[in-house]
Amino acid sequence: MASSEIEDLSANRDMTLDKFKERSLKRLEARREEQRFYPIEEADLKTVNRCALCGSVSVARLAEVYLKGELNFCSTSACEDCLYTFRSVSPSFRWFKKCWAMISTKKLEVFNPEIEEIRRKRYQKYFDLLSRHVKNFTALDVGAGYGTGSTVFRKLGYSVEALETEDDKAYYIERCLGMHVHTTSIEEFLVNPKKYGVVIFSHCLEHLDDPVVVMSRMRDLLDPDVGILYLEVPIIWNIVTWSDALYLTHKSNFSEENLSHLATQNGLEIVEKVWWKHEDGEPWDLGLVLRPCSTRDKAAHNLKATSGDHTLDQVRELYRKNLPLGRSYPLEKILKYSVPYIDHFYYTLRLDRKKVVEPTQESDFISFSPITES
């Protein structure tokens, strides 16, 4: 993952700038990636002022990322009541679509075969899990990527449709796999949904602009008698370190408690709960096998979700975990980063910065740089 390059900084504080730059560029080359820089302006941003999960207006700002010290284009906040953690300012889905169009190649090839092999193994696990519960073998794969997982289910007898919004991936699914692919957002797709026996919704919810709104409609995709929804996300306590503040594609971070709450309060019953570790060195992810309940709680949006045994300070501590440069910041302070451009969607990192720029705001401001001045 691209974020690993950021996390490596904390383990390599003494690495020289030239070595860091050389290694990073070699990784890009090995993945056949080029450096890409994406423009952004205020009109591209989505702002959230309250907790979408429980409705609370008691929200604590954790981190802010600025473009050249001016435009706050990514902020992370946590609900003080239920600890749902989310981007209170972030690039909208429209911005991502615009950027995907900028880099579209229409090449009929898989971008990273190693990732697709991991996906294939992951979907085989899903099939083994869900086969105990499924009776209607029509499936929708949401966020299908290059269709590798969809193909696993199709080869095992399912009638599969894919939903994939990224241009090159959807093009590959349609042209190379001959599979029906929907290219709208999940929000648009849910306006007039079909019914499916299985909906696979794996590692997508955390990327959505409006995950709570989407979950309120996911029940509508399922065959009311035998439909099964498989939902999988990374869990905040397992995945978040300081670098999550720079990780643009994740819009939300869920705990086990608030994810379960979100499902059950939207007419879905938890049939089975599983924990997966899909690769060595990767965190444990939570999977929920869900089916429609006979009734739906119409007042779900007014209910408070449980935060379990965790506290807001523990969330704040996550955003200081492995913080590079050997700095320490009080928990009550907002961590602030300044970056010169957006690179690769997944992180905002300048490889050729020669020194730490002097802070431009109050003392808690961090001008981000991979190394400190000697």
C-alpha cells in the first residue's frame, strides 16, 4: 500500500533524504506508477459538521491538512459520544471521478497483479463463508476493482454483476471479463435498486462520502426472503496511526461497536461475525454476514451508538502513534500538516523537500517533512 511509505518514516528517522527519495521512486517504478500531482480547490471539498452516525454535534477535530499552508482540504474529526471517526473536510467523490478521468489510459491490463492475487484469495474465503448462508445465487460486487473477486463467484456458479466507478477498472471488467458493470456511485445505484441474493460490500464503506446514508439503503438491495449482505471494513484500533490524517481515500474509521450499531439500526441482523487477517503484516479486518430483519427502526438516526470501553483520548493517541520527527503533542491540540501538493490520492508527501519549513500558525502546527534539519 502507498501508505506504507509514510509509515516507514517513523522507523527510519535517520534515513538521508537522498536515500528516502531513491527508495520511494524505485517503489513507484516497480509498481509501474509515475508521480502524479492533483489540483484541488475549495469547490472540490465536502464538509461535515456533525456525527452522521448518532447525530451528535459534539465533535472533536483531530487533524488538519493544508495545501501550501492555506487551503484546508482534509480534516479528521471524532464524535465525542460514539467515537465514530470521519473526515470533516475532504475531497468529494466528484473530485476523485475527475482525477480518475485525468489518468485514464483505457489499457486492457491489470494495474497490479499482486494485489489482484490477494483479492482472489480473499474472495475465495468469502465464498467459503457465505456458501453456508446463501440460497439465491445472484450477486452484486460493490467496488469490484478489476473484477478478480467477481470472477471467483462467477466461476463457482453465481450470476454476478459488478459496481465499479474507477474508469480503467470498469473498462477492464466490461471488455476483458464480459461482465455487466455499473459505473455509477453506490448512492446513485441505490435510487432504483435491483434485488440480489448476495451483495459483497468489502472495503468500500470507509471510502464513501456518505456511508451512513448508504447503509440506510443497503437492505433495499437484498432479496427480502433470502438475501445476504457481506460487509467488511478495517477497524480503527487495528489500522490507524498518525499517517491516517494524510490518507485521502478513507473517509471513515469504524469501531466494532459503531459498525455493528450501524448495521442493526438499519434493518440488518448480524448472522455471523468474522475476523480476517488477509496478509502477513496486515491488520485484522472485521466482516459481518448480514440479512434483512422483519422490521426496521425508523428512529435509528436519533439513537446514540455505543463506544465500547474506549475513550476520545485513545482515538487522539492513535493519531500520534509512530509520529515521526520525534515530536510530542498534547492530546488537546489539533495536529496540523502542510503539504505542497497531493500525490497519488493515498498520501500527500513531497519527496524533494530539503528542510522543515517554519510553522505558519500556532505552536501545534507541523510543517510535514520526511526528515528534520541537521
